[in-house]
Amino acid sequence: MSETSSESGAGEAVQADLVILGGGSGGYACALRAAELGLSVVLVEKDKVGGTCLHRGCIPTKALLHAAEIADGARDGAKVGVRSTFDGVDMAGVNAYKDGVVGRLYKGLQGLVASRGITVVDGAGTFEGPGVVRVGDRRYRGRHVVLATGSYARSLPGLELDDRIVTSDAALTLDRVPERVVVLGGGVIGVEFASVWRSFGAEVTIVEALPRLVPAEDEFCSSQLGRAFRRRKITARTGVRLSKAVRSGDTVTVSLENGEEIEADLLLVAVGRGPNTTGHGFAEAGIAMSDGFVTVDERLRTNLDGVYAVGDVTPGLQLAHRGFAHGIFVAEDIAGLAPTPLSDDGVPRVTYCDPEIASVGLTEDAARERYDEVHTLTYDLAGNGRSQILQTSGAIKLVQAGAAGAEGPVVGVHMVGSRVGELVGEAQLIYNWEALPADVAALIHAHPTQSEALGEAHLALAGKPLHTHG
């Protein structure tokens, strides 16, 4: 069921158990689960249900990364005895493939929402106070309100965005492969786009103000990725800030604070995402805020009765699956099911560059702050048959609470290598179930798979290494 804000008289109120402001991962997950539990739901979305992840984030970027993988496969076929050539990238074809994936998923989501009897309101919503959301001249009242307005691509002061200085939103719709690219920001978004463009044949330079790439990950991951990117001839300038960027015709001159200048055909501004909380009435209605984020307790409740917030508007990891889990949690909490509060430490994280990075739990530094003693073990993927077949380098690092040989749980799993994102499901179980190394070592992992690497790493950590030296 869908409607627009102009379909009824001014000020008329529509009652529901739950009014959700924002139809991204957190918002639509909350709507679907609440409807499943028998609650009446109004879902307000100014653009398209599915939000950033489906339309401008996770799905389209991963489609580009798959196209990049195909390009690399064509280029490197001779390494495995296959005669293939790489003749270039047809961006119109790539975009048609990407848009087709998004379109099919969007159609499916629309049908799913409609089948649950959820009222979808097209328009920009304003939160007016507990239980009230206004869209145009119409008000929607709910016993509970969920704030789920997501995030936006940040830029920097002084940077004027155009067709040569872009954020990730515009980068997803480029009709060309730039010959020279500067990526400002070495976090998840930056390294993923850098990986795509390098596979497509561009010359890529990453500029990161912090001392290492993917600075939110364990330093082991940064080191592994840095080496892999150097092999791929992706240049990384770390520990240096942007001074200015000047557009001149079809080029951009990027000046760094160390005096270096880099000329490029495109500058991607990938300095993170900010909470989309401005202009929706949150602060004006009395919602407690901090640095633009909505302040919530462990049950995702705001300071106003009956008002929750989920996903990227709350402090913490900005990941679609975290928002999705938030939405389900809130729906179940409202329905009285008393779900267990969620912890960001137990949320799996994947960066889909080449090689991939996947992790869950604590970094070694964070573990040392939390525990008296910490033990780590690194298993090189060179010892894994499937990784050799895939011709990927990388490693798995385990972080264990306690001294070497102790019976402490595994509190961090960090992996770098081709397709290691597919291993993070098991890693998540290991962390969230507080598994001991011996618990995982006792499990049988199919051969030859990359999951064997997780098993052998835990065998080594349990004191019985086979393909490692312990």
C-alpha cells in the first residue's frame, strides 16, 4: 500500500502502531518485522525504499567490484593456461549490469513490503515530537516512532563538487573510466573504488590523512592491504592531508600539505559518511544529539518516550547489516519480545576490495586495553590449498584473551585475502559464542576450502599446528 502526502486534507492524522521515518536497511527491516508481528506500520521515505545500501551503496558498488574481478580474470587468464585478452571496459554495459541487479532487488523489496500491508508514504518527513511525523500537510501518529534517516556522503570545506570532483554517489554513475584518479580517503569506500578503477585500468593514488589504510581495522589488515596494493601498483600516500584541489578544464590538481601535487582526471572524495539528521526536526523536537548523531541507550531508545533510532543515525559502525539488525531489534522490543541488546563488537565487517578484508570482534590494540593478557596467531594463506588455487595472498589473524596456552576465548578474527568475506559468518559465530580455540579446532572443515584456514589457525592456537610452525 502506497500513498503520497497530498491524498488527504491538511492536518488529518493517520493512526498506526509504528511510524518509521526512513526506508533504508534499518527502516524497512523494522517495518517488515513489525508487520510480521501484527503491528500496523507507516513507512515514510522521500526517495526509494531500500535506501543508500540498495541504490547508492552496498549493492551497486559490489556489482562494480564483480565487474572488476571479471576484468582481472580476463587480463590474467594466461596464468592458469586460459587464452584471454582484456580489451577494455564498456561502462555503459557495466552500468546496465549494475542497474539491472539493483532494479531486480528493488522490485522484490517493493513486492515484499506491499505483501505485508505496510503503508508506504512518499515524501520527506519531519519529526514533530513523540508519536508524530508530518509529511507535507499530513500528520501520521504512532504509538512509537523510529528514526531511520540514514547517512550521506561527506565532503570537505572548500571542495566544490562537479563532474571531476565527486563523492561516491556520483562515482557510481560515471560513463567513463578515468585514466588518473586520486581517491581522498583510505577507508572502506576509498579502497573499494580504488580497487575497481585499478582493475579497469586507471592509475590510482589514495590520499589518507591517518598513518595507514583502513585505519578502523587491525593494523595487520592495513599492512597486508598496503603490500597487496603496492603489488597492484596502487599508490598510497598516508599520513598526509589535502591542502586544496583546483579544477582546470578536464583535470584536477590535488595539492597535499607536504607540498606534493598530483594531477588527475577525477578526484573521489571518500572521507566517510555523516548522519542524515539535519532538516528532519530531531533537535527542534527535543531529541538528544551528539556530533550530529542521535543519542540512544542499549535498547536504541532516545530520550523521548516511545521514540527509537536505528542504523547510521546512531553512533557506531555505519553498516547496512547493523541497521538491518537494529530494525529487527526495535520491532521485537516494541512487540514485547525482549530481544537481547546488540553489540557493535559482534557485528561482522567486510571491505570488498581486492584482496578483501573481513573481521569481527576486537583488534589487537582494543583487546590489550580490555584484557590483562592477549595472545595472537597469524596463519598465512600460502598454506591453504584453495587460496593457492585462487592465487591469492593474505592471512588470518586470531586474537585470544589470555596468555599463550591459556583457555581464553577468541575475541578477534581478522582476515585478508580473496573471498574471505565468505568466511566471516563462521568468524562471527566464533566470536559471539565466545569459542575457545579447542572448540573450533575440533570442527571438521571441508577440503579444499578457504574455511580450512580458519580451522588450521585455531588448531595452531590450540597448540596442535599442522601446516604452521605454531
